[in-house]
Amino acid sequence: MSSGNRLSGHMHTMSENDIKPSNFIHQIIEDDLKNGVHNKVVTSFPPEPNGYLHIGHAKSICLNFGTAERFGGVCNLRFDDTNPEKESQEYIDSILSDVSWLGFKWDGDIRYTSDYFDELYAYAVHLIKAGKAYICDLSPEQARDYRGDFVTPGRNSPFRDRSVEENLELFEKMKNGAFEPGACALRAKIDMTAPNMNLRDPMLYRILNMSHHQTGDKWCIYPIYDFAHGQSDALEGVTHSICTLEFEDHRPLYDWFIENLPVPVTPRQYEFGRLNINYTVTSKRKLKQLVDEGVVNSWDDPRMPTISGLRRRGYTPASIRNFCDSIGVTRSNGTVDMGMLEAAVREDLDKNAPRAMCVTRPLKVTITNYPESEEEWFDLPKHPKDDSMGMRTVPFTRNLLIEQEDFAEIPPRKWKRLTQGVAVRLRGSYVITCEEVIKDDAGNVVELKCTYDEATKGANPEGYKPKGVIHWVSADNSVPCEVRLYDRLFTEENPDGDKERSFLELVNPDSLVVLTEARAEVGLKGSVAETRFQFERTGYFSVDKTSSDEKLVFNRTVGLRDSWVKVQQG
Ligand code: ATP
Ligand code: MG
């Protein structure tokens, strides 16, 4: 072999590395493209609009949109709206807003399974004409009994051998509202003894006298998810229909419909493992219960693992996308530590959130040797490692506030904060020394009388050493704010896992702590919703949507470091 060949062989390997599949679905698609099975990739995110999206959906969104992007294809957004009784426009709007916020763009118009109700009806008629579907009059209870179970084979419905003509006539009548809900249903004629229960003559259409958020009162029969899903994929030209593992057993049915119907293309279904996160729940049904029972305030309560909750909490779209990339895509369900999600936002905000000072539980400090009328402005960097963010300016006055927890009357060993007779630096300004502790009648420390050292502006003190650096704000010139501290929503790692107790009984009573006396540096006045800061020494915070000029409201996104591990281990 010549050296030229070796070189090109080497280069080939390199370019292969560049597009190396990062998960098994990418591998499948790469093979399909290589083997000419497809020449363009079309994926789809198909949410049912029966609740708000949660972090599990974010994984599916990142996978579907990310995969399309990776292969130069497109991803559709289709509302799987076959259950009008549980769906609503509010959910549709929230889903659209969440997907956009995450930074993804669906191909073409917003799609609805209900856009295809006419086509789906025609497909049902096609199956009837082919002798592969029939109207069954068994009651739901009878049908369940006939279906058998995992150990008992099913029995054929007595209505299974109706003639094509009779079935066509009955189906038409069903569509025209001649029957009551539950009186009959359209079923596929497959195999009542199939080991896979999904193939035991599954229901295709049911009667539901209910108007639909998209189609109004046009229909009183609605297709079942299984019948609608694959055919909608086919009608949209979806090539790779990616869903979660619980649909694995439905795949033979998905394929049966595609094989037995005159669909324009042949989509294939692939399943991946659901995302679960500890100390929370990821099921729309359970999240809805938390909202309906008032355990949380709303779907976008910052304690909720919904995308809108995370957003309100202060998560950035990039942090959620990075998290989804970091957990990978596999063929098994797994539970991810909440700490990983928090680490993702911490990493983003550490880099991108400007710094500010906020005293969350204030203690009054009077600088007795500082003139009453004076106000001095100190310039501090907005970010210690990113000069491009520029500077901020904070006023120093005679009356200051520090954190209650930065003072101890009887300090523990190695105390690096304030105590009587000790000096500390107030971040970015002077060194002060605590001279006197004032208490109320109950013995609570209510004020510290301190002195400042004028020579310590930008310089170390002469002859003594401050114990540490603490944050502060001016009591005379700062903004009042409310600070909301969040903790895990559940006390148990797996709130679903307790057979004895409902997850609703495992809610953490301290998941929300509201501090109403906080004060932030005055430059934060007028900050708009979703502005994020690192409050120095305290954590990352985001301005809440209920914030106003009168009262700033901050949500704590996450602490500065993962303190949970330590707390848990004692
Ligand atoms: P839930 O169980 O929370 O109600 P769902 O699966 O019923 O979720 P859909 O609206 O049908 O919700 O989901 C839309 C897409 O998101 C589906 O393809 C589904 O597989 C995927 N998805 C839902 N939950 C998760 C999860 N926890 N992890 C990964 N993907 C998920
Ligand atoms: Mg679903």
C-alpha cells in the first residue's frame, strides 16, 4: 500500500470520527442513510396536550430535534389530540412556548393528529373493506373479559364475523351519532390468542360525545392513540418515530397498521429509555394532581420539574439542553440524580450570570465613625472572570445590613466572619470592626455597632488582619425584595416507590421558604422577570414573573455548590 493510500485512509477515519454517532438511534439513522433506506430524516415530537411538559419531555425534544438537526433533516411538532376530554388550548399554548423557549424550531405548521381525522376514518374503512376490522358490540367489561390476560388467551368476540357490508353500515352510523358511547367500537381483526395483548383485536375507534378543541362538534367517534400515531407519522413522512420504551410492545401493532394500510411512506418506531429524576415525579398525571390539590401553586411553580417551572426557577434553555446531552440516550429506563440537573444550571450561570449582593436575612450594622450624610460609591466587577460584563456600583453609607448568619456571638472554631472585637472586610469596600452588640429584651441580637477603617479602601489594614470577607448592602440605599428559597419537592428519593403511601404524602414541607425582609444592591432596581444573578456567597437567583417595581421577587435557582449530598450523608 502506498503512503498516499495510507494518508487518505487516515483522513477517512478522521471524518468518520467527526460524525460519530453519539447514541444508538443516531447509529440506526446513519445506517439507513448509508443503505439508501432514507435520504432525508424526518422526526417528530408528538405531545398529548393534556398537561405541561416536564424535564422528561425535554429529553425527548432534545433527542428528536437534535437528531433531525444532526442529519440535516427536520422535526415536526404534532399534538397527539385523540382524547378531547383531557386536552385543552392552555396545554397547547404552554407546549408551544416551552419547545420554542428550549430553542427548537419545528418544521412547517403546528400539526395535530386531528388534522388527519378524515384520512384516519378512510383508513378504518379500508380495513373494514379488507375484512380486517369489525364493529364489536361487547360492553367495555365484556370486552375486557374476552381479552384474556398474560396467561389466558383471549376469545373471539361474537361480533367478529360480521359481514363487510354490515360493518361499513354500522361504522357509518357510529360516525353519524346513532349510538351511545360504549355501545360499540371499531376493532382490528388480528389475533385474540396473540401473546402480545396489543394484537388481541385492539380497539381502533370509540364513541365519545364530546366536542374537540380543534375539530369542534364534527366528530363523535375518535381514533385510539395506537391507530392514529403511526398513520399520522406516515402521512407526515416521518422516517424515524422515536418514543419511550413503554411503547415497545405496541410496535408490532404500529407495524401491522403500516403494512395493512395504503400509507404513503413506511415510518419505523424506535424506543429509548424514559428519563426519571430522583426527589421528583415525571408524569403529567401526577404533576396535575400536585396542581389540582394545591400542593404547589401552579404548573410553573418553581418547585415543579416542568419546563415552565424550571424556567421560572431560573434554569436557562442551554442548561437543560446540556443536561439532556450529558445523560445520553439508551435502551433502558434510568433515574438521574437531581444533582446533575442542578450542576448543569450552576455551570451555565457561573459563567453567564452577573454578580450582585443581596442580604437575605438582614442584621443592622451601624458604622459609628461614618458620617450620617455621606454616601460613597464603590465599583465592583459584574463578573470576576469576565471583564466584558463591565462594572456595577454600590453605595456605602452609615447604616448597613449584613446576613444574620455572618455574625456569631460565640463563634465556632475557625469562624471567618463577624463577632465582637473582630474585623472583616465588607466585599469591595472597607474593613469594619465590631465594637458593640445590641440586643432586644428577648436577648436577640438586633444591631451591631461597628467602626470602619478609612485606610482600607483598596488596601490591606495596617497591623491587623480581617478574618474574612462578607457581603452587605446599604440600609439607606438598597432595594427591598422577597427571596424564595426552594428545596426538593419530595423527602424521598423515589416518591413513587412507596406502596403504602401516596406520593402526595411525601411532599417536603420545607420545599418553599419565603424571606420577605431581603435587600439587594440598589442597581437591581427595575430588573425584569427572568434576569439571573449570582448573589455573592448565597446562590443563583432569577427574577420572578410576579416581581414589580414596588417589590422585587427572586427565586433561588440553585445554591453555589451541591450542599445536598453533605446534608444527606449527615
Ligand atoms: P406522561 O407519562 O408524563 O404523561 P406521556 O408519555 O404520556 O408522558 P406525551 O405527551 O405522550 O406524554 O409525550 C410526548 C413524547 O415525550 C413521547 O414521545 C414520550 O415518549 C416522550 N416522553 C414522555 N415522558 C418522557 C420521559 N420521562 N423521558 C423521555 N421521554 C418522555
Ligand atoms: Mg402519552
